[in-house]
Amino acid sequence: MAAFDATARRGLLLVSPTFVYVLLLLAAPLATVFAFSFWTQDFLSIDYTVTLKNYQEAFSDPIYRTLLGRSLLIAGAVTTVTVILAFPIAYFVSFHVAPERKALWIFLITIPFWTSYLLRVFLWKVILGFNGVLNSSLIGVGLIDEPITLILYNANAVVITLAHAFAPFTILPIYVALERVDRSLLEAAQDLGETRVSTFFRVTLPLAMPGVIAAVLIVFIPTIGDYVTPRLVGGPDGLMIANMIQTQFLKLNNAPMGATLAVLSMCAVTLVSLVFLMLNRRYLKTS
């Protein structure tokens, strides 16, 4: 019993620094934001009386509902586009690149991390601009007569820019999951009469779903909270809920309303993520 207590105390001592770190840097800020959402603010003075006024305003004001809905749609579009484009790349590197060259491919995939996120956003702004690289090139080869206006200062520009920014985050977890797929299972499936396509959907894809799930969550969750890209390339029709949260905190001096919108955004992200996980579990059971 004494030895067990000593082991327990030693384990608790080892875990304590991590627990304190998580408590101070994760739990405490989230609890503070949650508490702020039930208060009110009049410029610099905060009224600590508990009230649901902020939530009532958030649900009743159409601008908040519009921004939150647009944010979910943009995040969903970015996640879908990124995963669909990233999976073939990860599959190619895992199954068709020689083992001695895979490290080089991973190195090339991570090159976008070398440049600043802001710099990449500004580069896309230059590429998609009215007189940008894309429009100038299309006009130069005669494919269009006038610049395309649907690719900048709207939701489309936000999706394109964020899809590029999060591409490496999507490719890497899918690649890791595909590397863990036992190749003998694929051979056994084909020996049993399965075609390459059916083998992919019934064996490869289900085994790679942990990587796909990780990629979806890695992209979807931070996309909701992005406010730099919508501000720079989104225009009025591309602004998201994070831009309104920033405005409430920094420009309108209404931290409680900003906290309320942040809490609602986190709840929406959690709900969507749980629905996705539930649908994925059902897919794995039927595959």
C-alpha cells in the first residue's frame, strides 16, 4: 500500500505541471470569456450583474445570425475543398513515391510554412485582384475580355486563400494515416475479387479515416476563428463572425457581446464537429 501511495504521489507530481499549464492557459481564459458573456459593459465600466441580455441580442439581431451562418458555410467549404484536394496528394506520396524520396516530398509540402501567413494572404490578394496575375493572364491569352470580379472581396476569395493556407495541415495527417495502412490487406481484398475502386472505398478509405477526421478538425475549427483573411480579401460579403468579435472587443468596447459571440461560435463548432464524428462512425460501421 505504501509503495502504491508513493507511485501515485510520484505520478501526481509529474502530471501537476501539465495540469497547471492547461488550467492557466486554457481553462481559465475560457472560463473568463464565458463569465464575460453574462455581463454588460457601458464603454469602460463593466456591470457584473448576471444577465442573458447579450444572448438575447445575439439571437435576435439578424447580422449576428448571418455572420455565424456565413462563417460555418465558409469553414465547411474550405474544409471540403482542402480535404478533397489534399487526399490525392497524400495518397500519391504514400503509395506511389519511392520510400527514399518521401522525405523530400514532405519537405516540399511544408515549404508554405516558411513564409508569413500575412504575406501569403497578401500574395493571394495580388493574384486574385482586378488587375492581378490571374485576370491579366486570362485576358492575355484571350480566355476572357474583362477581369473576373467573383474571385476577390467576397466569400470565394476567402475560401481560396484559406484552402491554400491550410493545405499542408490537411495533407500531413492524411499521409500519416495512409502510411499506417497495411498493404497486405489491399492485396488480400483484390485477391478476393475486389476491384481497385472498391478496395479503395472498402479498405483504404476506412483505414485512413482517422487522418481525414484529424484533417477536417484541424481545418474547420481554426477557420471559424480567422479574421485576418476575411478582412484582407473578403470584403463586405466575406466577413465572418470573428471579424464581428474583433470589432466588439477593440472598436465598440463591448467585451461582453464579443465574449457572447465567441461562446456561440464555440458551441456551433462543437455541435458541427460532433455531428461529423457521428456520421463518420456510422460510415465506418456500414463500410
